[in-house]
Amino acid sequence: MATIQVRIDDSIKMAADSLFTGLGLDTSTAVRMFISASLENDGLPFEVRKRKTVPVFGSGKGKMWIAEDFDAPLEELKEYME
């Protein structure tokens, strides 16, 4: 029987162990199931897409500005709402 070694972040490993334990599995069994499903599907057993980047709080600092007349269209709209 072959051995596969994978390096993974400690927090991800702990979260995966917890998830798989809740499913009645250990991580080794879950990995074997993933590999078996990949072979059965002749590819990954799920869709793979590019991940959209999630903005990080404060990442736009200094990159955005609001025009001085930003509220002008709202002022014009108020005339029609009265």
C-alpha cells in the first residue's frame, strides 16, 4: 500500500478533521474517498471555477473618491418627489 504526504495549514487540518469526524470518517478515509471519486468521474468530483476575489476591509483606502457633485442628481430628483 502506498503513502501520500501532504503539507497543509494546521488550522485547515484541524477544521477538516473536525468536519470528517462529524461525518463518521477520519481524514485519511475522506482523502481516499476523494481520490476514488476522482477516478470514477475521470476528473475532479466537483466543478472547478476561478474564485472571485473578496475585497478586504480597508483595501480600497486611497483608491476611491467621491465627486464634489455626487449629490447633485439627488437634489434634482427631490424636485419631482415633492
